[in-house]
Amino acid sequence: MSRRVKKPLRPAGDRPKGARPYRGSQAERAPAHRPGGKPARFPASAPRAPKPFIPEPEKVVAEAPPLPTKVQTVVVTADETNMRVDRFLEARFPGLSFSHIQRIVRKGELRVNGKRADSKDRLEEGQSVRIPPLKLDAPKAAPGSLSEAAQKTLQALKDMILFEDADVMVLNKPQGLAVQGGSGITRNIDDMLEVMRDAKGQKPRLVHRLDKETAGCLLIAKTRFAATALTGSFRHRSARKIYWALVAGVPKPKQGRISTYLAKEESEDDTIMRVARHGDEGASHAVTYYAVVETSATKLAWVSLKPVTGRTHQLRAHMAHIDHAIVGDPKYFNKENWQLPGGISNRLHLLARRIVIPHPRGGVIDASAPLPPHMLQSWNLLGLEAERFDPIENAPEE
């Protein structure tokens, strides 16, 4: 059952290293504190069902502004500070495909303060961005005339759907399938969505990302109007995301808050997020709440995670930072001489379990993804009960 909870007071201060228990206000602490110095639980609150989504088909809603047909210069706003160049373009012009964005950036047609920009560069308030003429990709053939390969792709996407209406889809992305193209990637969700272009040539578009090895809820906008609204919800942190992970050891305290700065460290072969200091170049604040749901002795723990911010690899880097790396993580698993229990897959055990976000036309989208096969196998081997109450429900939203 879906739950909506009131926001407790934010804990005072951030500790940039490690995790600390969330203890709330003095009024919250008194009944929750236990003798012996044990940490307080997230404050309980009465469940409240989200407002149901009621479609409004007759309501006329303004579409996003048309794509520019000539060169224009725009100024980066305060809300757009620290956005990547490619995501800035997606937010401003939701109709653009990922491939078109990469093409204009690669050719140097987009400039920031008069200089060529890379798609991964971060923008700052007040910068001038020169944007070339833009266009939507040409419409694809009608569904009835799709090739056999395209029909298989269409069916594969339909099999992933957890929720769908005229504006939005939530897909259950399989583990191992990339969301976007890149070096060495031959198949990805963004390219697969080409087979779902409508009669006007509009292609469903991504509004957020998941790592290739992360399974679960992936939100897709089917219209430019929905893309603009949903992108705004992510930017203003109106979306609530819950992840499930299997981690090495049992975190103490069992419920807590991780607050660090993260910065990207790139090499020729790899990109990794490292814990940084405030003020370091490229460092961004990252906050994650976690709660242990169930344990398997002291060897493994099923942890539920609620990211407040949305940094690259945030959950993976944060769990490794508190010395409880996610099982099967090829980048961040840092425990030496640690043996994986027999029968458990060495794939990344991280699931985008649930997403709750305002629907562009009113009400709430609330979708949950089941455990992917390799995680379900681990849950069964360890005797973990997937239907258990998830204590992260009562974690703060900020």
C-alpha cells in the first residue's frame, strides 16, 4: 500500500563523513529513545494514501515552446546551476533526442560564454549559452509497417511497462540494459524508444537515468508537455525514489543519514565518484537516508535507500563510504578478502524499487518494480521476506 508522510524536522547540521542516526526534534526523541544509547528509529506517522490520478482528457494544456529555428542565446538561471550541458538542453527542449544533443555538442555548435562545451560540463548561473537551430527527428513508419526487429523491440518495451497512460510510462528496466548509448553500448532504452514515435514524429523521452547495472523503475515522458513537467519535478525534488540493495555487513545504526560531497574522477577507462570536500572542484553535496529492513546474520543486510539528491552513482558511493558496499558492485565494492556466500550472484544488487511523483495533469504516479531475477534468487537463498514493511517510508524528504 502506498504511503504519504509528513516531513519531520530536518536534523541540525551535516557531518560530511559517514552516517549518523536521524533523531528528529526533542519532542520526537523522548518516546523513541531507548536505554543503553541505542539510536532512535525514524519517527512513525500515520499512513496516508496518495491522491488518486484522475485523467482530464478535455483539459487544454499548453505545449512546451517550439524548438528554435535560428541561432539563439539564453542565460543560465539559478535553478539550472550545476546542470550538465546535455541535461540543460533536455530540460529546455524536451523534444530533442539524445543523439541530436550529442551531435550538436560534438560539432561545437553549442557554445558556453563563446567557448566550445562538452556534454558533461556543468553550467553556472549567468553563463550565456549559444544554441543552434534545433529540430525533431523525422517521424518513423507507422506501427503496422515496422520491421520484424522493430516489432520485437516494441514488444520488449511493452513487456517492461509497469504503468502507462497518454502522457507517461514507467518501465521496469532490466539489469544490464543501458538507458543511453555510449562507448561499447550496442542496445539501450533511448534507441529502443524510436519504435514508439507517434504520428507527429514525437518520440517518448527520458526524464531521469538509471545505471546500466541497476534494475527497476524508469520514468518516460510520452509528450513534450509531460517531459517539461516531470523534468521540473525532478529539479525541484518533488519526486520520491526508493531503492533496495543487498550490502556487505550490517550498517550501524540501522537507520541513518549519509551526507557527503561527491566529485567525479575520470580516467581513460573509467569514471568513478569519490568523496570530496566542500569547495573541491566539481564537488556536489549528496544526501541519502538508509534503513536496514532485514539481515542475514552479520554477513549481509537488505537495505532500503532514499536519495534526497540525485548525483551520479550516489547510492553506490555512499554505501561504500560507510563500509557497507553493495554486493556485486564492480566499481565501489572495497572489502578485501570478503567471500560472497554460495549461490548468490555477483551482479549488482541494486533495485530502483519505487517512484512517487506528481502526475503532469494532477494526482500522483506511484509505481513499484519487483525484484529482478538475480536479486529474487538471493532473497530466497537468504530467507529474506520481500513483503516486509519498509522503514524508509518514514525517513525525511530532505
